[in-house]
Amino acid sequence: MPIGKSTKNKATAFAPATIANVGPGFDFFGFAIDGIGDRVTVAKATMTGVTISSITGDGGKLPMETIGNSASVVALKMLEDAGVDFGLELVLEKGLPLESGLGSSGASSAAAAVATNAILGGRFTPEELVEFARYGEDVAAGAPHADNVAPAILGGFVIVRHGPQQEIVRLDAPKGWFVAVCHPHAELSVKKARKVTPESASIRQLTVNASNAAAAVVALKDNDIGLFGRAIMSDEVVEPARSGVIPGYHEVKDAALVAGASGVSIAGAGPTMFAVTGSRVRAEKIGEAMAVTWKHLGVEAEAYACRFGAEGARVVK
Ligand code: HSE
């Protein structure tokens, strides 16, 4: 469906959860998953600026002030750029747990961008929407990383090519790949996870991570889930540091592998973990094994089986 295809007075968009980093792809790999996500409704208002009229599903934790909330910041930036003489009232329905590693702030930012674009007559391209949505990540995480917002908007699997001019490279995900996503009832802020992430890596670690990231992309193109799994489990820099702040990480990873996962890693900044596999039934079994392991360790957890590389954000009303 085209993003924001007509001018409306009110629009609602849904944006999916996303899994960023994907092992050696720190800050540059991300993919969308189906089933869970956030919804944002925007309605034209006579007052300029963006006012948040309600937020649900966040347990009262998210800020209602325009400049402190990812969704409203994105909408405001778009209105300013478009130079329109009206404002917006915004309703945010959180379907994703906060600070979970499932791209929660990215989904709110992406849904706000797509809904606002519908009000603006679809004047911005999907790539421009990714740029706007990055402002929301800056507010939430203190870093304008695009590895959640790009797949949240574009769907599929995304490579954020870093350089003087950042470029988004999108791949269709192979059909028939599934993800077990297991979310422990614990929060880990992106800010905290970034603090424990090393600031530099050795040349040997660079070789390991870069070669495995390259292999993961080839595996996607060749529909080789075995290679993909091995490649995403070869992260010598971020996983060793961040697994230390996820209680039970190694036990849950082992449980997923014993249950048949092709590869397992941290979802985004964590604490959610994900495992890839070639069937929905196996993804359900793997998710259950992960959740049971966490529960044995005294941590409540829930698991989902999702399609790998699902559709991106879209207008739903
Ligand atoms: N790339 C970001 C990080 C993703 O790991 O800090 C956060 O969801």
C-alpha cells in the first residue's frame, strides 16, 4: 500500500516491532516482525504545533509533553518542514512494551511519521520518513539510530549503510523464516545498554564482525538460514558486553539452540532475545523453551512466534 496516499483530516497508522543489530550488525541491521506494534492517530487541529491528547498501554510512563515524546517530536518536525498553518492532535496506542529491545520508540516514531504523512498528502518519500523518524529515536535513546525506524517504515530487512551520507539498503526477507521472540519482564534502557557497549574494537574483532555481517547478507539473498544463524551468532564486540546485563542470557540462548534455533542473539538493546528458524511451529517451541528457562531462573517472560521481515508501517484508518 502506498504510504500516505491521500490528504485527510485524520489518519491512523500502525508500525510493527523491529529487531535491530542482529548480532554483528550493531546500529546497521534491523528487520520488521509481524503481529505486534504501535498505533498513532493524528487529527488536524486549528492550533499550531502538536498536542498529545492521550497515550495508552504505557502504564503512564511516557511523557505527554510534545518535545519529550518520540511520536510528537516526529510529527512536529514534519509539520515544520512542510510549513503548514495547522497543528495536530495525536493519540498514541502502545502495543509494545517500553525499553524491551523490540523497537518500541521506533514503532511510535514510524507510526507518527506515516500517519502525519497521510495528513500532508503523502508529500514525503519513505526514505524521508525514515529521516524524520530518527528524531524520535534521538529523544528516546539519545542517539538517532535508524536500525529500528528504517525497517519499521520500510518492512523487510534493512542495512543502514553508515558514511558521510547515510544510505538505507532494503532487502526482502526470505519467505518461510520465523523468529521466536522472548521478552522477559525486565526493562533495559537503550541508554544503559549503550553505556556498556565498547567504544572501540580491535582489528581482529573488526574482521570477525565485518565478515559475519557480510555473510549474513549473502545468507538472506541465498535463503540459507544455517549460514545466517552462524553469522549472527558471531559478534565479538556487542553481545559479550551486553549479555552481562541480561540475567540468564546464556542459559536462554542454550535453551533456544537445543530447541532447534539456527541462530540466537539480543533483540536491539535487549533484554528481549530472538532466535531464527525455518518454521512457525519450531519458532513456537523455541520461544516456549526460552520462556520456561527464564521462568526457572525466576524471571517472568513471554514468547511470540513471528514472521521474519514483515510489512512496514501503514495507514490503517
Ligand atoms: N542499535 C541500537 C542499540 C538499537 O543497540 O543501541 C536499539 O534498539
